[in-house]
Amino acid sequence: MLSSMTAFAHCTQEGDAGQITWEIRSVNHRYAEIFIRMPEDFRSLESDFRAALLDRLRRGKIDCNLRLESNLIASNSLVVNQSLARSVIAAANQIGSMTADGGSLDPMEVLKWPGVLKVEEIDAQQMSPEIRRAFENALDQLVATRQREGEKLADLIARRCDGVAAQVAALRIRIPEIITHIQERYTQRLQDYAQDLDKDRVEQECALFIQKLDVAEELDRLDAHLEEVRRVLKQGSPAGRRLDFLMQEMNREANTVGSKSAHIDASTASVELKVLIEQIREQVQNIE
């Protein structure tokens, strides 16, 4: 199945320590380029995530972002260092007794003292399986989206290929008539400018001229390239680089058809071929 390089996936699920959210974006790129952003506590998992991405995605710039929203209150993750708190209160009361107006001690001021209030650290080892499952779900979504987009691109490319094939077939039918027309016109010009020329020499010159304008070989190669494009589309990803190369070759043949044209029909066909090939090439840039 053909895959696009452009997709987005979002996966959110609840874990023991809070909410886990993965976002994965992928866009066009010549190679596979991966960026992963996550809390440092889970940085040891990065190599596994990279391996999973490279195993399923061949090309594209891929941005992954992990967010953790801990439910500190529900999980009782706030811990008071009671020993330090008593020391802070005792020191504050001692200072208060030295002043004329001791005042009352605000508990929130005590909590602000460094080290009095601790946030229970998330157990990375405990959270790792949940983070892995969320990542796998997000990656499955991304791959599915890329494949759906790839199917649409394959359909668009196939229809453009049908258009190229129609232009080639129409031009191939017109070639004998075009050659006859050019030959008659060229012969008439030679006779007008030099009526005493040898008839055999005129026919020889016409034959050489027609040979230079014959585009049958270019049309045969276009047919061969179209056949290969259809084969690659059926084969599936990775196919982007091969298709891009085929578009270059097809464009080269279409340019040759245009440079050899000495008739309005051949020129028009060449323009139409180049337009269709360029439309295919634009879609190919999105293919993995």
C-alpha cells in the first residue's frame, strides 16, 4: 500500500500518575528525520521510540511530543518535610519573640521555604509501559492516516497516468498523417526554391528530415515509463524516490517530443504531456 509522508496523530489516555498525551506530526522530507520531545525522566525510552518509528516509517520529518499532566492532589503526591517545617516554625517564633510585635505566622509562608514541600517524583519505571502503549496507539494512528492519504494520492496519480497514456495514444495515431503532411510541405519548399534538383535527392533529404522529427521512440519510452509507474503504485511504499526518478525521465521524453515537433498537434501534445507529468510530480513529492 502506498503511504503519504504527511499526517498527524493525537493520542490521550489516563495513567496511574495522570494524563499521557502523545502528538506525532510528519511532513515531507528526503530522508527519515526524527525529533522527540519528552520529560527528562523518560529520556531513556527515546531510543526505543526511534527504532519503532524507523521500523514503520521510511521517509519524512517526524516530530513527536510527549506531555504528562500529573494529578498531584488525587495521587497524594504532595509531601511535607515535617522535620524541616518544625525547624522553620521554631526559627520564625524565635525571631518573633525578639521583636516588639511578634505577629502570627502564616502557614503558606512556611510552605514556601525551600525543601518544606516536596512533589513526589513520578516512578519512571512504573509509567514506562503506559507511555509505550500510548505511543504505539499514536503511531498506529499516524501510519493509518499516511496510508489513507497514500491511497488518495495513488488514485490521483493513476488518473494523471491515464491522461498521459491518452495523449501518447492520440499522438501515435496522428504520427503517419503528421509525417505525410511535413513531407509534402518540405518537398514543395525544396521544389519551389530549386526546381532543377534531382528527385531522388529531394526524397533523400526529406527522409533525413522526417527521421529527425520522428517521435515514435520517445512515445515508446513514455509507454514503458507509464507501465513502470503503475507497477510501482501497486507495489506500495517505499516508492517516492523511484516515482520521482520516473517523472524526471518522462519529462525528458516530453521535452524531446516538443523539440522535435514540426506540427501544431505534436506541439500541443507535448505541452499537455508536460502539464500532466508536472501534476504527477507534485503528488509524488508527498509519497513515502
